[in-house]
Amino acid sequence: MLEPLRPALVDAIGIVAAILTTLCWVPQALKIVRDRETRAISLPGTLLCVAGVGLWLVYGLAVADTPLIGSSAATLAITAAILALKIRHG
């Protein structure tokens, strides 16, 4: 039987996961800003992503999970910017 992970390790895994899933949107946002091209971006997919991340932020606030709140807020800002650029540039 596996032993449970130590709380510090669980927190570290969560923080690294939050950083990676937040940063993964930065190259996309920078490419859109640089090229002003959004044809390959799905509007429904982006809307669903923004809504989902917004709900994760609400959940994080409800359970007072600081890493989840921070990563969700940052990811929401980036994905909402991508959504706004998609709407603006088509």
C-alpha cells in the first residue's frame, strides 16, 4: 500500500501545477498580441475556458485555497485577454 504524501510535498505539487497551467497561456497571448491573428483560436473553446477558470476562482475563494486563488486569478486574466482579442480580431 502506498503511503500518503507529506502535506508540504502536496502543496509543492499544487504550486508547480498552478504555475505551469497558468504560464502555458502566456505564449498564446503574446503571439496573438504580436500577430493580431486569432483565426485558429476557437471562440466557444475560449469562452468555456474563461468560464471554467472563473468558476475555479470562485471555488478557490470558497475554500480559501491561496494557490488556487492566485493561479485562477492569473489564468483568468490571461484567458480573458485572449477572449477579448479573439472578439476584437475575429
